[in-house]
Amino acid sequence: MAREEGKLDDIRAVLGNDEAIEAYREGKPFPDGAIIARIAWSCDSSETNNKAFGRPQSFVAGTPKNGVQFMVKDSRKYASTGGWGYAHFDDGKPADDMVMNACFPCHRAIKDRDYVFTDYAR
Amino acid sequence: MAREEGKLDDIRAVLGNDEAIEAYREGKPFPDGAIIARIAWSCDSSETNNKAFGRPQSFVAGTPKNGVQFMVKDSRKYASTGGWGYAHFDDGKPADDMVMNACFPCHRAIKDRDYVFTDYAR
């Protein structure tokens, strides 16, 4: 779970399939077949909460934002991008190359984390 | 999902059992048996992300914080508190009366929402 600032400006959750979660929990490398998903919403000030508490209190998930993203581990198929394939969907439609070309340049900076930004939240 | 400021200072997720989620999705009143759970973590600036992006970028879920909370709907058993029972656990231990007495005074302010702060995130 995270709050992203800057251009992203969202609140988000990162989910994994069984292979991804098992690797996270056991501190092992992500195996082929691991899938990580990212969903996000606008991060909206909550009038309901702020009114009930009598002060600025809460920012809550609003409307879906910034599409849905996936990382899929397949060390042979995606060898040129560190063993991970990247996907981004807006309203169910896959993003174009311009969007996709922006994935690996940032993830490449964290090769020592197997290209995954998100830590496991216990 | 929410970012709470002030004394709470956390990032949190709210989950529901099937009865609660069905009521949320269909916009119906929460039936007896509905359970809502709240988990939370410290909201930490992410050095990893900020370094990769070259700017302040991310606040991420850190260590568990502010215990685990539940609301359980039983309109007869909990009639005196709007039909909801409240629970709070720190490290698996139920909170004392002083903590518990603080639940309903705030939730009471939102009777028109059936005492539930969280909206369903689609």
C-alpha cells in the first residue's frame, strides 16, 4: 500500500499471486510465474471524516486512477527487461508503446531488489 | 484504503467479509453478520522510490500500527451502539475499556451512513 505524490498523485495497493506472495513472505527470489498487480485510486480528502473528527483527518481512495499495472516474471521470455514483463491497462485497453517504454528505465534502477519497488507489508 | 493524518498518522486498508462486501457493492444496508476489518501501517517515506525517481515520490506501508479493528453487525446484541459491535486488538490482545469507549462517540456522528466511515473503492 502506498501514497504516490507528484504526477501520479494516487493511493494504491499492490497485490500478488500465490507465487509472488510466497516469495515475498520467505524472502526468496521471485520465481517464473510470479505476478504482481498494482491498482490505484485518486487520493481524496474525506469530507465525511473531516467533519466527524472536526479537523483535517483523512485522505481516502476515490475513483480509479492511473490504470492497472502488472509485472509478470518469465526469465526467458522477458530476459531483456530483467526477467519481468510489464503491462498497463486503461479501462481494459493495453497501453501504447510510449507508456510501456517508460516502465523499465525506472525499474532498472532497482536491479538489486529484482526490479520490484514494493516491500511486503506484514 | 486511506491515509490518516493527525494522531493516527498511518496508511490503512479496510476489508469486509462476503456479507459486508455484497452490501457495499449493491448499496444495501449492512445485514447482521457483516464484518468490517481495519488494518494499518506506519506511512513511511520510501528512500528506495525517492532515489529511483530522483524526487520525493512515495510514502509506503511500513510497520503495523494502531492495532487491528473490527465492526461486527448484530442489530440485537449491539442495539445500544447502532447495531455494531466494536473491537480493537493490539498484538492480539483486546483493548481496554478506555480505548473501546472512544469508538461509538465518533461513529455515532455518521448514523446516516450506518456508522461506517469507509466507502467502497471500485
